[in-house]
Amino acid sequence: MQFLYSFSKRRSSWLLLLAFILFFEASALFFQHGMKLPPCVMCIYERVAMFGIAIAALVGLSAPHNPVIRWLGLAGWGYSAYEGLMLSIKHVDYQLNPSPFNTCDLFVQFPSWAPLNQWLPGVFEAYGDCGKVVWMFMGQTMPQWLVIIFGANLIALAIIVIAQLVGIKAKKEA
């Protein structure tokens, strides 16, 4: 645990988190623009949750030795990963239980102060069907993989938070 505590105080740990998230974001954009798979509303919201983790990683990267900044980064990571997990689970439900009464919105709804779909339509505009399975890998659909990815983020975060608490306790005892 002491190793993880020390590791979380290094820029390389936050850079590693950012690299993973940027890989997933680049993959999503490849699916959309390279493979011509239309993103749905839930896909876009899940993408925003991934960007939330990236922003949290940038926060942590800015001053990982500062405990306030580090905890802000951890909190942002947790919030975004949790929201992403909930969105992904709902998206899986749309695909596994198709019904006219169980569908996502037709258009993304961002706040008026941040109309991401108008600012960057190539990244944040939805034009696919949430209930349609357009891609599978190893028997899992894209939202099912996102459940795994966001869930893994929450597990990793829990381990890092425990390491923080153990590190703080060890520091006090020293």
C-alpha cells in the first residue's frame, strides 16, 4: 500500500490514468469516424464521463504532491467513473431489453452554458440508436465493455483511496 501511496503522489501515476482515458477516447472516435459506427445519446454521455476522468487526471497531474489537489483529482475520478458506470448499465439495459418504452432520448441534452454538441459536433453529436448493437468484441457489446472499464476504474480508485488512508495513518504514526 505504501508503494501505491507514493505512486499516487507522482505525476507519472496521473499521466498513466490520462493515457488510458485518451486511448479509450481515441478508440471511440475511431469507431465513430473510422469504422462509421454512429454514436447514440448514451454513447455521447459515456464519452463525457470519460472526459470527466481525463479532467480529473489533469487536476491530479497538476500538483500530485499537494494533498488537496490529489484528493480533488481522486474525487473527480470517482464521480466521473461512477456516472459512467451508471450510464453504461442503463445503456446495456436498452440493448438487452428493447422496448418502445425503454429507449434513450433522440438528441443529446447539454446545459445551455456548455452546448458541447454545438461546439464539437464531430465528438459530441449523437445520431445512432441506443438499443442497436453495432459492435461486439469477445461476446460483449460496447456498453458492456464500458461497464467493465468504468467498473475497473472504480476498483482502481478504491485501492488508491485505501492506499491514501494507509499512507496518511503511517505518516501520523511516524
